[in-house]
Amino acid sequence: MSRRGFLAQRDPDAIEEMDRPDCDPGKLERTYAQFGVVNAVVSGWRRTYTSLLRPAFSPDRTNTLLDIGSGGGDVPRVLARWARLDGFPLEVTAIDPDERAHAFATSRPPLPGLSFRRALSSELVAEGAVFDAVVSNHVLHHLGRDEFAGLLDDSERLTRCVAVHSDIARHPLAFALFSAGTLPLPGSYIRQDGLTSIRRSYTPDELRGAVSDRQGWRVRTAVPFINQLVLDRRIPREEDGGA
């Protein structure tokens, strides 16, 4: 492939090593452990929390948040901590159907207000659950067409206020920066699978096309090389960033 065509097309058939059932368990555990460092640098959740999630919370009641596909649990942990520091009572439910991710997440020290479940979002819909906010981190690129539609259907049913599905954007510079920046993280699947994730991920325009027939969803690109699918049932806010 020429440099001109590098990453010109999604590669939805590329397989991440940690998704293989027979992947190395030691490397997998180190991958989960390193997610917190990587997400803190590249995923922009602090800005997402302050601009989209925190405005949905009230200090006068118990607020609720659902994290779908929570993996090793670093994102729901940091969201729970930020809310507590800001004085918002928050109950966070983090779900992932993968028993390996669930085992790692629940092996970490417990955090007040945070619970983990092995579950799919469709199961919570069937239970009639509703949350103030619904989020996911780097899940979209893993999904086939029907799974993608199912996630958005479930999110529409599960959220009262806001849903934010955040994912890395496919871009040659993102690929180069991630490739160089993760060299100091050996012994895990972070670098290999992160580069595969970029190959599988969407450009902003592709993501807009994927939700063009859905009312209320928009693509937010306020963080470099991060796409966010946002459903905000409140009055739109100017400070939310790029549309």
C-alpha cells in the first residue's frame, strides 16, 4: 500500500490479540494494567467529564452512570473519583461480558460507589435499568454493523440525560504517535493491539455517516484523534466542543 493510501480504508477484519481466547494471560493482565496510563494520555476523559458528564449530575441526589465494555475498569474508576471529589454522589455500574476483563477489574481495590458486572447492555435494557449517563471507551471499532446499531439502541433506552461513546479516530498521525509513544510499554498487547484498533476505527466523516439516519446523535471531535458519538437530551451547550 502506498503512503498516500495508508489508512485510507477501515480494516474491520483485523483482529486484536487480546480478543483471542487463547492469548497469553500474562500479557493480557499487563495490558489491562497499562490501560490506565494510556487512556489518561490519549482518551481525553477529563474534558469529557467536565463538559458532558458533570453537568448531568446533581449534588442533591444519587446520580448514576453506566460504562459499557469497561475492560480493566480504569475509566469508571477515574470517573467515580472525579465525581466524589466534586461533591456529586455517583453510583457507577461497569459492565463487560468478558470473564477475563471482569476478573481483572474486580481484583483491584474496591472503590465506593463502583460496581462491576459481567453483562451486556441488552440485559440491562431487559431489566428496565436507566442511568443519568451512559459511556463507553474504545468499544465502537470492535463492533459489527448489527452490534453497533444495538449499542446505540440500548444507549437510547438506558440514558436519561447523556450518552458518550468515545473511540480513537483513524489517522496516519495518530498511528505514528501511538506507535512511538507506546514503545516504553513492553510485555503487553498495548502497542500491537492499539495500532490494530486504529486500523479498525472510523474517521469522523465515516462515523457521521454511520449515524446519519439516527435522530439526536452527533459526532464530537474536541479531543485530538478521538471521535465521540454523543446523545445529549439536555439543551446543547456551546462549550461541548466540535460538532
